[in-house]
Amino acid sequence: MARRVPEIVVDLLLVAVAAVWGASFLAAKELVAETGVASGVALRFVVAAIALGILCLMRRERMPRGRGLAIAALLGCSQAAIIGLETAGVHLTSATNAGLLISLALVFTPVLESVAARSWLPRTYFVAAVAAVVGVALLVSEGGLRTPNLGDALVIAAAVVRAVHVTASGHLTRGRHDSTLAVVFVQLVVCALASSAVAGADLPRAAAGLSASGWVDVLFLGLLCSVFAFVVQLWAVRRTSATRASILMGTEPVWALAVGVAIGGEAVGAPGMIGAVLIIAASYAGQAIERRHRRSRDEASGGAGDEPVSSGRASVAAIAPTPSP
């Protein structure tokens, strides 16, 4: 009989996942400053794909076939687009801004899921969405209202693509029984191939000239932010409630802000701090409203309504978690 893992251990591991994802924005910013965006993304995905491939071999995971393989490859393409946009965006804006702006996916995703399910969310949800948008405006204002710079815009675009990715993942993989690790491995291989093709001849030159600190960033992004985070997420979500996991992993923007300020030396003024609080609070409020709406809808239809865990990365129900930049 398997030994029951203490709940505090599960909680700490979920917080650790949120922490490494929050720190990933600063690591990505440092890496692409040395390698360029395309080569940095490619190196991260190559390392992650190799590591997860070894894990799949050790576990003798069965690779998806036919429709399952096509779905995994398609989701890999959208995943590559997300990370490409995030990494390009964080290169042009602050790691703090990027970490907070990407949390808007928590607001966008339920809207798309509502459209797909033809069940509109209550008005209070859209109040939270407006609060999040106001928070974004304050965050990027830097003391005076202005339009977002290109980096901010790219990260917001990544949040929109992520919402589409999560929604599509849930619908395309529902009812399938392909191995989660195998599906993620296929996605990482597609991402590695796509990003390597974009990087082209710059990739081997970037790898050859990468400094020791650059390799630390690559290993951190590939091993901790991808392989470790995915495995822990899948392991932990089976040992705690969906709501509890969602709250713990949803602390990612807080870690992004803390790491950007404490380690990256980035400054956030009073308007930015107010905006950060609004974004985080609105994201949590939006999640809570969406959960209550889904539960009431499931109760009305007589369904069990086993809710997915949304971390801003992906739904566990979608079996397609998205790595941080």
C-alpha cells in the first residue's frame, strides 16, 4: 500500500512550481540577451525535449498515434508560438511586466471556454476582466499613461494565444487516454524542431559561445521550468483538490514580481504596484467566479463537473501544460 504524502509536502511542491515559473521570466530575459530570442528558445526546448524523452524511455511511456499524435503536434505548434511571443516580449520589456501581463490568460481563458460551451459567464466576471485591463494600463504607465511598448504588446498577445491553446487543448484531448508525459514530449519535440529551424545557423554559434551563466539559464528553463514543473504538477494534482492547486500555482505572478524586483533590480513605481495588485486580484476573482459558474451549471445539468486546474499555464484536464518563457 502506497504511503500517503502529507498535504504540506504537496502544497510546498506546487508553490515551488509557481516560484520557478515566476523566476523564468528573468532567466529568459538574461538568456536571450546573450543568445538572441530564436536561439534561446531553441536551446531551452532542445534540453527539455531530451530530458523528458529520457524520462519517457525510463517509464516506457507509449507514444500517441494517429489522431492523438496529430493533436499533440498541433498543440506543440501553438505552444511554440506562445513561448516565442513571451520570450520576444520579455526581451523588450521588464521581467516583472511580462510575469504579470501573462497572468491575463487567467481572465481570457474562461471567456473562450464559455464561448465554446455556449454558456456565458456572469456579469461579475467581466467586472474582474475590466479591473485586470485597468491594472495592465497602470502597470505599463510608468508614472504617466502611455500605450504599451512592443514587448508589453507581445506578452499580451502571448496571453491571448495561451488562452486559445488551453481552450483547444481541453476540447481536442477530452476523452482521450494518451499518456500525458508522452503528449507533452511530442509537443516539446515539435517546439524544439520549430524553434531550431527559426534559429537556423545562429543556433550552433549561440550554443558554442554561451557562457556558464547562460547554460545555467538554459538548464533552469529546460529542466526546472519544463520537466520538473510538469511532472510535479501532474503528480500533485492527483493528491489535492483542484481549487487548492489552482490557488497555489496561481501565485506565479507574485513570484515574477518578487524575483524581478529583488534579483533583477527592476523598479516598480506606485502606479505599477497598484496595477500589479489589480491584475493579481482580478485574476483570482475571475477564477473564483468561473469556478462557481461551472459548478452551478454542472449541478443544474446533473453532471459531476470535475474541474480542471488552471495555473495560467494550462488546464490539467487538457493534459497539455505550457512552459514558462
